[in-house]
Amino acid sequence: MRTYDGMTAEERVSARRRRIMEAGLDLFHTQGYPRTSIRAVLRHSRLQDRYFAENFASLDELMAEILKEINQEEFAKCQDVLDTAGTRRDRARGVLDVLAHGVTDDPRKGHVKLIESLAAGPLAAKERRRGMRQMADLVESLLREDWPDPGIDITAMSMAVVGGVNQILLNWADGSFPFSREGVVEQALHLFEAVAEFGGASNRA
């Protein structure tokens, strides 16, 4: 297999893709999706024009791929939390802590996921819905441990929890909520516990 600078052709393509994604993440964070162009991404990544089309068909596709990577990272960490021992409350808190860390550990990713992805096109919107559905499946697995009332749709309630937590995190990320990371986790945990209690309490009424 031929190499150039110690890299195969496939490795060079992968490296260029990585540079474009990092450049997109930087610019979407600093100047926003609506004010970012393909040319600006290429300048930031120091790549020639043809290399964008080598990997992405549009800026929206770039955003969707960045969002997909963020979602996959968070989902894997949340799944690890759910696979550990502990009470349901402890595991729910652990999942919420992962999501809160997603906002603070790399502010680019938190800002792009929660705010800038909303301004992108249909591909990013589809990925955002897919990511929320994945998280709702995790929430549902927690709620199902004690959800005796078949009259209340657990899937709908799980989506409601994810939507509500996402809004809390969004408002925290944009500075509307003056919580610490621990504080925002506690607020989100209250929402989860309220829905969990509702599902159980309705059967006991």
C-alpha cells in the first residue's frame, strides 16, 4: 500500500475530514451556524476547496455529522452509567451529570448541540431527533423499572423528560439559568423524579 508522509490515502482522507469537522465545530461555536460558510470552514481548516466536497455535500451535512458524533459520545457515556450498580435515582443523576458535563467540558460541543444545531437544515434536525429518541430510550429503561400503570404512555413521558431536560440545559448554556453544574443536575433530576412518581402514584390512587 502506497503512503505519503507516512499515511495511506484512506488515512489522509480521514485526517482531512477530521480537520473540517474540528473547523466547523470551532466556527459554529464562535460565530454561529448562520454566519458560517463552507469557504470559512476551509480557510479555518487550511484545506483546498475540493476537500469539502470530498466529505460533505453541504454545511447542513457537516453540522449533522458533528451533532451525530456528539450524540454518540454522550450516549455511550450514559449507557456506561446505566450499566453500573446503584439505585434508579443514582443512575438517573449519573446520566444527567453526563449531559451537564457535555455543556461544560467542551463548551463548543454544548453550544453547537443545544443552540446552533437549531439554526441548521433538515439533516441536522433529523440527527437531533434521532439523538433525542436514543436518550428517551435510556430514560424509558429507567422509568420502566417501576411503571405499573399501562394507561400512561411511558414512551411519551420519556420523550417529555428528554425534551424538558434539553430545554433546561439549553437555557443554562445560554446563560438564562445561573446554576452551577451540580445545580442544573439537581433541577433536571427533579423533573425526572416528578414523572417517575407520577407513573407510580397514578396506579396507587
